Amino acid sequence: MIVDAKTSLAKVQEYVSLNVVQASPGRKCVDGRYLPNQASGMIARPGGDMGYVMALLAVNKRKNLGLSPEECFDEVYKVVSRRKEHFYMHTDHHVESGHHAHKTLIGCGHVAKAALENLCKEYEVDCKDIEQVIIYARKIAQTAPTVEIVNLKGDHEESGVLVIHSEQYSVSSQDLISGKMFFVYDVARDTRFLRNLVEEMAIPGVNFEEMKKVSDLQLQATLHNLAKGLPIYNVNFKGKIPSVSFVSLVQ
């Protein structure tokens, strides 16, 4: 869906103002299909916690660190567990119902696209490694309640991308009254968490700058594959009052 970004700015401002939520612990995906009562206020970032695993897989490949896909998952999972938090990722009803038109292991576009042979190079990962880590995560989730795989309903009907610049507030990705839906990325909180994650993992050869670089690269790949042509908006806050500005269209 391609929209007239500039003429819709007032409507986006109205949407954001009506859907501000308090920041809360945990990470979820940028997917717009989260309902207001699902993971409200959590850090919205590509792939949720699995997105950090994907970034580590890319750095591992770049620097030939020798970590297996399972070890990359475990490194992120251990940090989340020490914080007494859940490891969050998601799927969707298309995949879980078994009616998906293509062979897909997970209903998270950020992760699923990276598992495709024709797209994995955009994410700087090996598709087989992504498949392997999805299978591993699903297996752990069967016995470990601290690995949570949320099953999202519905189809992608996002109107744009909201990039949130706040440590205290976020915006719900879906409004049930208006029916509007947005991709949401909490860039400020994601960057802070990523920095802390790298410090706590303390993996030789892995630093924040490289993890941030590949994380941004993977974000851009997913925007291109899932949100091409949609408008991107920055959302800044003065106190609890949000202000929205148009950035560009997703290329």
C-alpha cells in the first residue's frame, strides 16, 4: 500500500496521540498485528529477541567466530534469563494453521525472509543457520516457559512505519476502533538494550558498533521486503506529548 505521506501527516499525528503507551520491559517485533493488549509498551524491534540472535549470526559470519546457530541463540537467551525476563519472538496464524502457501518455519517476516535462499544475503546470514535457530528456539519453547512465541492474527495492513524516539513512551501498533495499523520501531530503547546486551554477553570479537551496524542493515532489508513504498515517520516526545514528522518512503 503506497499512501500520500505528506497529506496524511495530520491523520498519523492523530493516531499517535490516541495510542501513546507507557514503556514496559521486554522486546517484541515491529509487526503491526500486535493487539493493544499484546506486549503493550515493550521495545518494538525487528524480530523481537530473535532479531538480536540474527544480528549475532551476521557478526559471527563476518568475523568467522565459530559460533553455532544454537550458541548464538544461547548467548542472547542467557542474558535475557539473567534479567529474569522472557525471550520473545512471534509467529502468525498463517504458518501455525498449516495453510501457508510457501514453506515457512515461522510467521515473523523479519526472521522468515532471512531464511530464504534468495534473500538471506541481504541480511548477511546463511539461510540454513536461520532455519536451524528457528527449529532450536521452537524446541526450547516446548519446555521452557521463558521462551514465548506469540501467535499473531490477521494480515499485514500497515499504513506506515513509526520510529519512536523515547525512553518513556511507545505507540500501539494497532487501533481497534479505527482499524489502522503501523509498523513500530522503538529505536532509542532498542539501541540502549543492544548496547547492554553486547556488554553482558561479553563475547570475544563482538562489539556494539558491529552489532548495531548489522542490526540496522537487517532492519533496512526487512523494511524493503515488507514495507516498500510506505511512509516513515519520526515520533518525538515533549513530556508525554508526541510530535510526528515525515521522513521518507521506504525504498
